[in-house]
Amino acid sequence: MGPSGRRQPGAWERLWLFFAANILFAGGLFSHAFLYNFYLDDLGLGESVMGLAAAALTAGGLVALVPAGVLVDRRGTRFVYGSAAVAAAVGLAVGGFVESPWAIYGAAGLAGAGATSWRVASGPILMRLAPPAIRPRAFSWNVALLLASGAGWTAASGFLPGWLEAILPVSPGSGIRWSLVLGAAGTGLGGFVYLLIPHTPDVPAATHRPEPALRRGFSLRALALPPVLTASVGLVLVWMMGSALVLPFFNLYFLRIHGLGVDRIGLLLGAAQAAAALAVFGSGLLAERLGLHRTLRYWMVIFPPALWALAGVGALLPAGALFLLLSLVPPATNPLIDQALLEEADPARRGTVSSWRNGATELAGLIGASAGGVLLEAATFGVLFGVAGGVALVGALGLGRVLRRLRVEAGS
């Protein structure tokens, strides 16, 4: 019972509200990702504007990374999540109305800042809402639900413009614009739902070494992490670069090497996303039974040999099976890595740690995609898969060793 005599919601009730908020928040982002190039094409804008709009979305996120982490630590997750929902919703909605390139880039940057702030806040929120006994499921199921709902949002976004033009008094051709606005409204509603969750005090990490209290003022020193956590974030970047080198090019692989049509490639990629959602659900349960770190090691050890095997197969069936297996690993390891880092961080620094961890994700994507394209242009898919497997192996071995050291230091 709470102070007012009313029953307070349990951990799972709060978590399901948080999952619902995240699904709504992500709806606008998935809708934007699918529809926005069609909107720009309807305006008669070329591929260069489309590419720069996507870059502006990423740039806005990079700019927001550090401030979001500092604000989580200083002002709390409710402030950051609510602000992120407002920024993302406004950016996404405005992006559906502006027509000049610079206004498009500005709206995309604002939406990107909101989306990244949301991701930075999500880890510390889960640490607060989920007791240690159910934390692996909470982290993994959050990702799994986002994957599964993302497939639904993307599919619905394909039909929504036509439905709106058929049932509402909107002008022909404006269905995409109003679909973008509806998606933005969903993002804003996600922020409102999160603010409805009863506030609970921070759940302290099971084992950590408290750090000196942070000063209220801002300083670059406040952004620094302990050396072992810094090394962990660096190795997360290396690990994630292994997948970032290859994931953008699997569609070309099946087109050029196996001669699949675009429709069949789309079905294969959709099946991989659905399988990944199921795998992440199971991964959370497995982590509760086997332990977080052991489950993480099992997932990471799969990726390099599977990539090397893909480099050597010539038939479509084993190639498809290996691709599906590879598609499970990054989504399954991401929540486990988040939990592992945040559990070993001082509760007062979780926002900062989340910023660095999300920065590693963004940087790995930027470096990996560009380097993978250059390597593929100069060599073959076999070489690309071989190099990416080697990078992933270095990251997996290094990250496993550093995380073990973190646990030893925390327990000493």
C-alpha cells in the first residue's frame, strides 16, 4: 500500500507500462524510417536530400548523446524521457510539413536528438523499475517487443496513407504527410504513458563500488568513466563493428551471389526480424537461468564462426540458415551488454554510462557501414565476411575479459 492507502503497482505492472510507452514512442520512428523518403520523393527532392536528411537524424542524435546522459544523472529519467518524447514528436511532425531542404534537415536533427535521448534514458529506467531477479527478462523483452512491434508499425505504415485518403477529407497525395503526423502523435503519447508510471526510487546495483558524489555543475571530468568501464565501452564498439561491417550489405549479398529477387529478399529479412524478436524473448529467460555473463558469452561466440562459414558456402539454403542465425546475435547481445555495464556502474552515473554505450553504437554503425562499403568495393563478400568475423572475435574476447575484471573489482 502507498501512503494514500491505495495498492501500489508491482514491478511487472510498471514494466508493462514502460514497454507500452516504448512501443508507442518507437511507432513514429518506424513510420518515419519507412515513409519519409516517399514524402521527399513526392516533393520532387532527390536522393542527395534523402541522404542528408538521414544524416541529420544521426547528427542530431550524436549532439544529444552527452547532454542526455548528464540530464539523466542530474534531472532524472522522467524529465529526459518526457523531453525526448516532445522533441521527437515535434521533429517528426514538423518534418511532415516542411518542404525546404534546410527545414527538413533541422526537423530531422530535432527528431534524432529526441530519439537518442530516449535510448539513453531507457537503460537507467529499466535499472530503476526492474529488481535484479527479473532484470535480464526486462532488458531483453524490451528489445524483443520493439523488434516485434517495429515489424507491425512498418507494415501498417505501408497501408496507412491509402486508408487515410479513403476515409478522411484529406487531399489526394497527402496521406503520407498525415501518416507521418499520426506516427509523431504516437511518439508523444508514449511520453505521456511513461509519465503515468508511478515513480519508484532507484534500484541500486547488486555490486558496485560507489564513486564520489557528482557536483551539480557541469565539467568535462564529470563525463569521464573509470578506466575499466572506458575499456568496456571501447570493446563494445569493436564488437558491434563486426556486425556493422556486414549488416547493411546482406541484401546485396543475396541479390548478387544467390540471384534472389527483391521481393524474396524482403521476405527473408522480415523472417530474420521476426526470428530475432523470438530469440531475444528466449535470451532473457536463458539469462535468468544461466546467468547474464554466461549467456552473453554464448551469444558472442556464435557470430565469428557463422560469418566465416557464410563466406565459404555456395548454396542458398545453408546461406539463408546462416544469415538467420547471424541476425539473432546483435539484438540478443545488446540488452545483455546494456545490463552488464549499468549493473557495474555507480547508480549516480548510469546516465553517463548509457551515453557512452549509445555513442559506441552510433560510432560503430558509422565506421562499420562506410568501411564495409569500401572493403566490398575493393574485394569480395568472402573477404568482407572474413574481416568482419575477425573484428567481432577481437571484440568478443576483449569484452568478455574486461567484464570479468569489472565483476572481480566490484566484488572485492
